[in-house]
Amino acid sequence: MRIISGELRGRRLNPPANLPVRPTTDLARESLFNILRNKVEFSELEVLDLFAGIGSISFEFISRGVKSVTSLDINPKCIDFIKESSIMLEVNNLYPIKSDAFVFLGKSQISYDLVFADPPYDLKQFDIIPDLILKSFVRPGGMLIMEHAKEHKFVDNKYFIEQRNYGKVNFSFFQIPL
């Protein structure tokens, strides 16, 4: 995996092959961050990367100069990889947390400017994730981005603003009004 843009551009991270993850493709990541470049001021963001996997999205945000990223995943090997990569890259504003996303969402009282969620596409509770996050974890004016398969549609959510498709990867964008 390579970091596409920003201060860490071109740096490579080599996750172990045995991790149960589905990393966001380079094309999809690049497209996502091109969209975000026109929607947000990176230096003002506190970000939550939910279901972070190997942290590819987290590191892209860090590379673009966000205030901080909290990377959450249930897999201890993923969290260890993110921690090791942070040390190697000398990143000090990325906070990996090993936790079940639903436990975290049930207990945490912290809100974020931007939440990126990339749950397993076959997760039973997939369709309720936007409502759980939008209800308490996105600050006014903030955004949620869900990565998902084409089978999932969120157009009926009152905070839904758009969906973008990049091959097998879809991003739905939600925004809480100010």
C-alpha cells in the first residue's frame, strides 16, 4: 500500500498478508480525497476511521494534515500494524483503538468533524451504521462517508447528499447541517 498524496506521499506500508481486510483501492482512495479536497479544510478536521483495517484511509488523512485521526478496528493485528506504521512514519496524531465498533459507538461521547466507515460488506447491522454514527458522532457541519457495495443504498437517509461509484467501491456522503 502506498500513500497517495500529502506530506507522506509515496511512502509504502507493507501489511502482513494474513490480515482479514479489504483495503480501499488506490483508485477509490485517490478519487475520494480529490472529492474531499473541494469539500473540507483538512487542517481543521478531527477524523474517526471506523473499521480501519490496515489504516490506509487514516494515513491518507494524516498525510493531508488533519488535526488527528482515531483509527478503530476490532482486529488486534490491524491495530498493531497501524501502531507500527505510525512509529515508522513518525506520526504522533493517529490514535489506534482496538474495539468493536458497536461497543465504541455505544460508549464513546466524542464527536468528530468527519467519520469514515468501511464496515465488512456482509455485516448484519450494515444498514443501521449511518444512523448510529450520525445521531451522536458527527459534529454540526460535519460529514460521514460510508464505503459500501452497490447493493446498499442510503438515499432515504435525511442527511444523505450523494453517492459515488468507483468500480466495486461505492462511497455515500452524509452531512449534518450547521
